[in-house]
Amino acid sequence: MTEDQGEAVRRRSIEFIRKKWVSLADLPKHVIPVVWVTTYRCIEIGMKAEAEGEQRSGDRQPMPQLKLAAVKMRFLEKMISLLRSTSSPRQKSINGYVLVDFLKWAMDRDIDLETASGLRRMMMRHYAKADPEYMRPIPPEIGLPNS
């Protein structure tokens, strides 16, 4: 991806988050990077599909990555709604870690998150590899809480 394309994905991702969720400042701090990176990667896949669609004609099925991106975004939407409706800070944090394990560490492929112990999930996080986008700064425009 070129620098211009990366900047276009970044702008569209910020716009999407602000339009959909206004701000992420009320979410647990460990959830915010996952919302950012998941949205960024899903928008990136969508923009790639748009570009390919413009270059090709005919009736094509959506690529598997696009379907997975849509599933991730629906999950993210439901989890943010759940987090915002949870009054207990402890339960909000726990639910946030489920979101992190599912989206950042892709544990859905390896274990049943509902029955896995915290120790097992912690060990899996230790050996998992996260998307390199997590190393980049999160845009302040999405409503980062004060540190």
C-alpha cells in the first residue's frame, strides 16, 4: 500500500469511527486500540474491494476477506454497545478483554473464549502475534481519554 492509500484509509477510518461511535473515550483503554486497528483493517479491505470492483466488470462474489471484515465490524458494533450499556467497571473490563482476545489475538480460531481460563488466554496472548498497525499511534481524533 502506498503512503497516499494508507492516509486515505486512515482518514476514512477516523470518519467512520466518529460517525458511528462519536468518541471512544468512554471505552476501557485496552479496547480503544483494537477498535482502531480493526476498523482501519476492515476499511482497508473495503477500499481494496472498491478499487478492484472499479477495475473489473461482471457479477462477482465478495472476496472472503470482505465477508470476514463485515463480520468483525458487526461484532465490534455489538461489543461497543454492550460495553456502553454495562454499568459495572469490572464487568466492562472483562468484556473488553474478550473483545481484545477475539479481534487482536484471533483466539476465536484456537479456543472457546467462554470456557477458557484467564491463565490459558494470558499464555496464548504471550505467544500470539498482533497486527503491526498496533505499533503505530492511535489518531487522537477518535476521542482518546486523557492519560
